[in-house]
Amino acid sequence: MGGNIEDRIEALSPKRKQLLLLKVKEAIAIQAKNTTTSGRKRIVAYVQGSAQFSVDQLRQELHGKLPDYMVPSQFVPVAQMPVLPNGKIDRKQLLTTTTTTTKESTSHTSQSTSHTLEQQLVTIWEETLGFSPIHTNDNFFEIGGDSILSIQIIAKARKEGIVLASNALFEHQTIAELSLFAATTQTHDISVEEKLVGIWEETLGFSPIHTNDNFFEIGGDSILSIQIIAKARKEGIILESNHIFEHQTIAELSLFAKAETKEFKRELLQGIVPLSPIQQWFFEDHKNAPQYWNQGVWLDRLATFSEKQLQAVCDYMIIQHDALRSRFRFEEDRWIQDIGKPEQIFALEYVDCTGIAPEEYEQVASQHIQGVQDAFILSEGSLFKCIYFNTGVSTTNFCILIAHHLVVDAVSWQIITDDFINALQQVGTITSEPKTSSIKSWSEYLHRYADTIANDEFDFWASQIIPVGALPYDKEAIEVIEEKDITQLHFTLDKELTKELQEANQAYNTKIEELLITAFIATISTWSNQDEVAIGFERHGRETSNSALDVSKTVGWFTSYFPMKFVHTSYHDLESQIVSVKEKMRSIPNGGIGYGALRYIKNAFGAIGNPEIVFNFLGTKTTSVADHGITVSTLSENLRDLRSERHYKLEINVQIIDEQLHGTFSYGSNVHADETITQLVNDFKERIQEIGAYCNQIENGGYTPSDFSDAEISQDDLDSLLGFLE
């Protein structure tokens, strides 16, 4: 790449420079026939230049100018771009070019440490995403990743000694790049000697101090020795009061110093923790039976454990995860959350089933599940329970974990089950993992965030809460539906149609959720005969720009909820529908956490209602039996009191499980007829298929402003500038 070209590019304005690079990418990145070995399409860039170029440098430049998902994963040098008679690039001929990648720079890839780290990340990605092989330049989100899976990867990486920031996968979406920004725990493992040198220099007031310097000969005395012992303890180094007198050099002292164990160093959270916005929502909307609103999992094929062994595992869990010690009391017209001491929590229920016939296990389990939930008292805590059923046969033992929703969410259950199973495998010598940021730190962060929300974010949320027309009702127009009246209707798409939907994202650089929402809005708009559709969304709520907060392994209820209002303008133009939803969803500020902070912490909107519809895309999940052989399934029945309230009319949950789309419509049977919901489901499925087919038949749907959020450009200006660059 010659200097003249670089000079000409550098002379452009920032906006035109970004758009020029986009156009280069659009002109020479061929997607149609370049796929990963798993069948997923990848972006390959063909680069014309008279000299060898650095792939690393080029990739870095593109990362600074383009959205991450648009940066090519492969670069192919060509001597001359093939052109058509009109002067445009001949893409078909480019497809015949051999995709031999240029030589990567050896600044990092030649190092064995980097290769080892990359391979570790490859294994973690393959395990989490559920397929193999994955290559180091595959884009995480293009091959099926989502925000929930990113949290799982960060947590699994931490167990392997790889430290990733909470937003790392959003900023560095390939393993090749991610490995450059990952740190290993060994990197930060400062030796006792190094810590003591720093403490001595700070206390004695000069530098440098060497490990063989004698403390008293360089100015130390008995008072300074006490200060050093105190400072060392803060750094996790235990020194006895006479140690410095007996071992007067750092070299010798470090041999007798005791590093605190992880268990000792870990702060045990206790006391008052501010309620999060989602917890405040819960108490505001659930008055009838707030103590009975739970979640749970069933673990099968467990080994045989004694009650003492299981108690040790439960003790570890409630110490490791502060939220499992939460209690909630109602005082002076408000709910208060506080974290109790481990000895105040009783988590284990051990059930002897050795004299019970196998066909009766399920009935016995149901009785105990019901009994545990009936006994929950919010003010007393013990809102996490482990019910272990000893059948006397190692292949048929099973266990049920139940917790009140106030202390867990979907991400938490992945953390809990992983830690629980790991503890079972280490029973007798359970090794504690380093704790991530506490739920108290997170809740306090949200309260601080609420005080600093900018006016434009406030205006955004204020525009989303403007009421829309009510949904049609078949029966009674009931404001609050009780759990006893809730009915569910399930549906699936076959694997072929699901794959078509996944591939449809390439047309307009969309995400699966955005296409599903497009289909759903059209379905509801047609049914209600209204152009405006209001929907409530839930997110995992763990996204933050604060790199100091890491909640990837923190248990708690982090869910963020927020409303969005859509205008369905056309019943025929699919392109405008898709682009409209894509731009709307990508305009959400800060992952949506601001709405809950404004409404429930600052009470900024007063008494307002929420949309009558809740829509959740729960991401992608691959089921498999791990090496330990334990299977985990989610409990779905009898987890809420029959009097529990629901203040919305429809709830739709959609997830891709084992390459197949699964969905559930949940509704009040005293509000809507079964036939109405069946028709809605069929219409929704039909529109999903229509969008999938449409997107897969067009070669390139084009770009939209959200693809260039930094440019702050309108669609018309974007189209004009792209046309200018043709």
C-alpha cells in the first residue's frame, strides 16, 4: 500500500474517510462463497498493493474505522483487481481468486504464549457455542455468539486463568484480537518479595530498596516495623509481630511470611444492599404473595454423597455467592435487602429415597419442591435451597436447586450450576475461586448512574412511555392477571428454517433478535389494527462501560427492563420494516439500564404503566452432556403462587436450542381465547419465514446509520455519500 494512497486517504475529512473505507470494504469483501468450515459465512477482503502489507496493521486500522462485525476475518492479496467494462469491480472473477492469506505479522503470533492463549480461547468458544472447529479470526457474533454467551465465555476464561474485561468480546470480536487484550492471572501475580519491597519503600520513604538490605541498617525501627506488618496484612501477607526482628531482610522475611488463602482474603459481604431497579419493580407489582416467585434446576445422574459432604458444598455456595444470603424485610413502607451471615442460612435438605420405588421419585420430588417453596419467608432468608435425593444407586441420584427470583436470574443459574457441580467433584478439598464484583457494588453503581444520566437519555426514555392503543380482548379487559389464569402455547421452527433465519442477518447486517422483533411487530400491528406497538424488553442487565466492575461470575438479579414504542409504517415493504427496527433497537442507550434507574431509583416518570406485551429473545443454547455426565434441566412448573400478579397481557419468549427456534406465548385465559393466540403464533411463524426468505434472496441490502454510529449520519446522507463513491 503506497504512501500516495495513504496521503490521499489521510487528507479526507473523518466522515468521508470512514465512508471511503466502508466503500472499499463493500467493493472488495466477498461474502457469498467464503465460509468457515462450520458452514458459517465469513468476510474476506481482497487487497491490491504493490508491496507486502501487514495484516495486523490493516486489521487494526479497519477496527478504528468500521464496526467490528464488518472487519474482514481474512485478507487476500491480488496483483490487480478484475474490473468490468464499466470500471466496477468484477466480483464473480474475484471469487475464483485463491484465498491464500497473507503472512501475519510475527510480533505476537510467533510467541508460544500467545498461541497457547489463543488455543485456550478456541476451546472455550467451541465449548460455549457448541460446535467445532472455530478459527481465531472467526467473528464471535457472526458465528452465533450473543451477549449472554459472552458472559459465559468470560466466566469460563477466568477459571482458566484468563482475565477478560466485561465488555471485551464486544470490543474485540475475534480470538486473534481478543488474545491481545486478555491478561492471565499469572501476569498479575506479584510475588511476596515484590510486595514487601513496595511496602518497605513506602514506609521508609525512599527507593530503591533491595531484597538483601537490612531493615534496621537502612533506617527501620520498632514503630516502622508495626506499620509494615499492618500494610503487609492489607496486601494479603501475614507477618508475626517479631518477624522483622528475626528476619531482617526481605529475602529472608519472604520465606517466613504467610500469604493469606483466597478464602481469608475474600471479603464476606454483609449488611444493607440497595435494591436494584428490577427488585423494586418486583415489589411494586407483586403484593399478593411476594415470597413465592421462584426459579429452579434439576440435576440428574449424580454420584452418591453423604449429608456431611453435601453440607460442605452448600456452605461453599452460600459463602461464595453473597446474594444467596439475601433477606428482605418490609419496614416503614419500603422493602430493605440485607445480606446475612453464612451460619444464618440453611440451604440443604437431604432426602433418603433408598426404600422408594423409582417410579415414585418424581412424586416425592414434587412434594419436597412444594414444601420448600411453601416455607420461604423473605425476612428470614435461606432463599436458596438444595434438595438432594439419595436413591442408593449412583446413576439415579438427583438434586434440585431452587432459589427465589429476587436473588438469581438466568445468567446466575449457569454460574450456580457450574460452581455446584465443580464443588461436588472437589468435595473434601473445594478450591474457592476469586470473587467478581459484589451485588452491592453493582447496585451502588446503578444508583450513582441514575444521578448522572444525561438529558438526551432521559428524553429518549420519556418518548418510549407515551401510551399506545390497548390490545384487543376476547373476554374480560382485566388489568391484573393472576398466575392461576396463565396459559402457555409453545411452537418451534425446524432446523432448515432456523438456519435460513440466521443467514438472513447478512442482508442488512442485523441480529436475529431484530428480525424476530420485526416479524412480531407486524403480527401485533395486523391483529390490533394499530400502527403503534409498545413492547417491554428484558436484557441480562450486566453490560457496563465501567471496566472496574466485573459481574461475569456474580450471582444476583441483574435483569434490566425497558419499554420501546415502534411505528409499523408499511405492510408490504419488508426492507423498511427491518431497517426501522434495527435502527430503533440500536438507538437504545447504555443497554437499557437507564430506564430502570430513572423510573425506580429516581422516580422520574411518576405513576405510569408498562406495555401490555413483553418480548424476550433468550439467545442461543446448545445442550450436551459434559464429561462429568450430570444433566441439568430447568424447572418450569409450580414455581409461583397461584395468586401472583401479572400486569401485562402477553409474554413471548424465544430461544434457539440445538439449531432450532423454540418459542412460547404466555397469556391469560380469562382475557384471550386459545384460538386467538394460536392464530397469532401461526402469523408470527409465517412472518418469520417470509423475512428469512426475503433477506436470503437479495444480494446486498445495504448499510444503515447504526452501522456507522460514530459518524452520526442520516440514511439520506449515507446513501448520497455511498452513491458519490460508486
